[in-house]
Amino acid sequence: MAEPKRPAGTSAIYIAAPESETGKSTIALGLLHRLAASAAKVGVFRPITRTSRQERDYILELLLAHSTAGVPYEQCIGVTYQQLHDDRDAAIVAIVEAYHAVATMCDAVVIVGSDYTDVASPAELSVNARIAANLGAPVLLTVRGWGRTPDEIASVVGVCLEELSGQRAHVAAVLANRCDPARLAEVARALSGFGPRNYVLPEEPLLAAPTVAEMQTAVAGKAIRGDTELFEREVMDVMVAGMTADHCLERLRDGMAVITPGDRSDVVLAVASAHGAQGFPSLSCLILNGGFELHTSIAALVAGLRLRLPIIATTAGTYDTASAAASARGRVTATSQRKIDTALGLMDRHVDMADLVEQLAIPIPTVTTPQMFVHQLQEQARSMRKHIVLPEGDDDRILKSAGRLLQRSVADLTILGDEAHIRLRASELGVSLDGATVIDPRVSELNEQFAEQYSELRKSKGVTVEQAREIMHDATYFGTMLVFNDMVDGMVSGAVHTTAHTVRPALQIIRTVPGVSTVSSIFLMCLPDRVLAYGDCAIIPNPTIEQLADIAICSARTAAKFGIDPRVAMLSYSTGDSGTGVDVEKVRSATQLIRERDPELLVDGPIQYDAAVDPSVAATKMHDSPVGGRATVLIFPDLNTGNNTYKAVQRSAGAIAIGPVLQGLRKPVNDLSRGALVEDIVNTVAITAIQAQGGR
């Protein structure tokens, strides 16, 4: 029988395990992200699933949210457990056919084996091995380390490798997951005698922690109070408050769910008050059991505290409630952003992803997808970590972004605002700010130094030290002074404030680079197969000839920092010598000025958009142009054209617009849209960090 082959050009890896709760979804997620940075179309396939029309496979939904091949959910499933049990040979044939249909649409596929959610079967690993062999996919064997000694883990691996070998499956690597964090080196040594590459990951309690909403379901409870957003926070511990209030307070921990009968008014008040008090842990929820309603006065007092703490009521007794809470286990789903970031961070730190992916022999891509570009941004930022200040610490999006940036080691952070409020709110949101510096501009000892410096910088405008002291209470001005004094490397603002409020302090304090008098912007437009730079789409309404030249030169330099080979198109409504008019002549003059100022820069204009990006149009209109049909940096003649064009491309072509990226300043300061999503903020901080690194 001929050796099974994958579709030409398609790479794949099969994640298989001999047992349940090995954390395959964590591993698959990390692999998927790394593959998406190396291949344009990365898909997911589940050979066996227990789902039905009523219940979808949550692991598959999680992974599809991060895949880039665009294959529909229904096509990514092989067979059900029932089909496998009814006729194993026929089921494997169906799996092979379904897989090949997916693989033809992908450059790489992550195949996630069965979950052991069906009736326990010692032959399940054997079935997965047989499927992997028939798909021609190398296996990443995953075993659970929790509760086992290093020798026991090695013994499990040895048995599994024999089973896989018996089915002619090729094992690319072994990953021992959920190991005792204190014994990782011992586990690695115990596995070193096996042939495949070996990786060891520690146990991470957060990944198995239920959310407050999942805990509510587990105890059959009803939400009676609390911020709905906080029901997505993870429960890290459970305490049954059967003791007096003072002893309860001694035992509180961050992320804890406290269970107490609803008629224990003393405990309810103590716990609720502690959650909102400075110096006490931030709890995940309060569960009132026994079916007792809060006394009217106590309920009014709790309401008066205006806490966001979720409070859940259940009719179950203390024993049943505690048992249900203790056995509740969380899932990593498509909406579990904190768990997703934690999983990706674990894989980055403990697995040589580049080495593992290299074994799959993925072809070098000829395109750059949005996922590739975003991954490259974060990798470049991580390569020389910089310190960025975020002045808008009162905004939840900023706190969530900060948690992700710190988790992924993209940048060091300083956050401005009231420290007690920021850290409490971050805890409520389930965000860790460990490693971040928090400064309150209103009380900082730096205020006086900054006021004196600012008044000196603005003395020609009549600014006194007294006025400067008040101005320094503004977080944006304070943050800009941190950048000016090299206490941080850059600033990102604008989630709450206007563009003018972000740019004005930068112009007054940091000022422009020598030889450039214009602060402008570009958007990095991530199209399905490439990344283009659009400028200026945010700052200068009607640029002069000199300003257009500044925008083009700065845009080319900025683009180069992000790996975009700059070929500059000066856009107009006519191409070459075909048109006349004031607007066309302005672009023509700006193009000539650019050539005089930077003779090495590839630039052409005036040129229409289609001639700039479409080789077939360029062959007709500008066949001798070094830019026509291949432009990567597109400079618009005015803000009206640029802003509308980038939004039209973003909405109609499904492009991801990253920016605006400000340019022309001596040090990087970047503006956010007030509608910015967490992902937008993360990308902008990465961009700012790269700008602070200097050259490409």
C-alpha cells in the first residue's frame, strides 16, 4: 500500500493525547498563531467530535477564530464518535476525505485529535495514531504532567510512543503539559532519552479556572447584582465562609469566590466592604446559598456601596453549593481573552516554536497577510523591548490592552491615573498589571520638575510655573514630559482624548525632527495579501507642496521601519503628463522636491491609484515607472481624499487599518481612535515601541 500523502504544498501537524485534560487547546492555539505568522492560509481540522446540530465543538470554534484559511465550521469536522463506533474503517475513510477537502484550501493545517469526552476507551490513542498515519501528518504527542512524578511522565510517554509506532504514525515531538512548575527541569531530563524533540510546560491554574458565569451555572444560581462584564472574570479559589466575619477577612484572596448563606448579614457586609476597600483582595464573586434573601436593610446597604462585585443567589445548601463550585472547570473559549493570552505566553516561553514549525517544512510565503504582519510587529517589538506610557488609565480598554501587552512581553508600561482605582479595576477585570508602573500626575513628585521644564519651554508664550503646575495635572501633558525626559520611550493616547489633545503637547514639548517641519501620519493598511502605507489620512487638511514632500519622505522612512520596501506614489486625479490644473501641479512640484531632497527614494507622481497598485494599468499608463503597479507608500493630495479612501478600503475590502501612526516627531507619540478596540491599542503600542527602537 502506498504511503499516504498530504496535498501538495500543505503542511500539517496532528495533536494527539492518551488521556483527557492534557491542555490540547492551549497547544493548538499556540501552534496556530505561530503558523499564521509563517503561512498565508492556516486551517483547523477535528477528525472526531461529539458535537451535534444543537451543540458545537467549543475547541474548534476557539481555533477557527484564530485561523486564517476561512474554511467554514461544518467543513472542519470529520466524523462523530457514534460514526466511529458504528464502522471504524468507514469512518476513517470519511475522515481522510474530509481532511483533504480542507487541506486543499490551506497552506498548513492544525489537526486536533479526540478529547476523551466519549466513553473511556484505551484504544482511543491507537485510533488517533491510525488517523494521523492515514493523513500523512506528523504527531505532536501531548501528555498530562499534573499529579505525576517525572519518571511517571516518562513512563506514560514511553507507552504512547510504542502505541503510535505500532500504527506507523510519525512522532515529531513530545510535549508534557501541566507539569509541576518546580520540577520542569527534572521532567525534561526524564524525557531526554526519547527520540523526538521534547518540550515541558508548567501547570497554569488560570487556564482551568471557571468564569463567574460558569460558576453561576455550576451552582444553579441567579445573578442578583454586579457588573455584567465581570461575570467573565476567572474564579481562582473558593472559600466557604462558615466562620465569623473577622476570620473570613483573614482568608480572602484575589479572584476568590466566597460562599455564605444569605442570612449571614455580618459575613455579607464584611466581604462586600473588603472587596471595595483599599488594601484588601479583589474578589471574583459572592455566592449566597440556602435560598435566603438578604435582609432589606442589608440589601440597601450593599446597594449603597455601589460595588461592581457579582453577587449570585442559589437555593442549594452549603454542602451542595461548595461541591458544585469545587468541581467547576473552565474552558478556553473564543471569548476567553485572558486565557488565550496566557496560553500563547506559555507556548512562547516554553516551546521553541520556530524549531517545531521548521519541521513541518512550510513553504516561504510570497504574500503578507494581516496576521503575519501583526505577528511580525509584536516579534519586532519584543526583540528590543521599549517602555511606553499610557495616560488614560481610567479606560477599561487601556487596562485590558496593558494586561495583554505585559502577558506577551511586547513592551514595558507606565500607566497614568489613580493607582488604587487602576489596580482595583484591573483586578475586577481579571487583568494582571504585575510589572507595570502606575503614576498619578496629581500627586507625583515629578510634577514640580516637569512644571519648571514646561514653563521654560513655553516662556515665549507667557506660561508661568504656576500655570505649568496645573497643566502637568493633565495626564497627556504629564505623559509627554515622561517621553521628553527619556523616562519612557514613547506614548500612546487618544482612546478618550481627541487627536488635537494628543498632538498639541507633543508639538509643544517634543517637537519635530531636524529637516522636517511637518507632523503627519500614515495608516498601515493590511490587505489580504500585502501591507500598504497610506499618508496623510489624519492630520493635515490641505498640505502645501513642502508639506506633501515632508509627508512622503517621513512615510517612506516609517514604512521601512515596519519591513515595507518604500516605493512612493504621489496620488492625483491624473497620471504623468495627462492632466493639468492647480491640484495636479502641486503634486508634480512636490514629487520634484522629494527627488531633490532624497535622490535615492523611489517616487513617482502625479499618478492615479489604479496605476500605482495595478501592474496591468501601470503597463498602459506608466510603463517606464519604477513605482507604477508596485507602489507600497501612497500619498494622498489632501486629508479629505486620504481619510475617505482609507475608510472605504477598510470597510469595503475588509482591510485592517493600523494607525494613525504619527511621524515627524523627535520621539514617538501615537494617537488612538476614540472607538479603538483592545487589539487596535495593542498594535499601536507595538508600533510605538518599534519607532522607539530607531532604525529598522
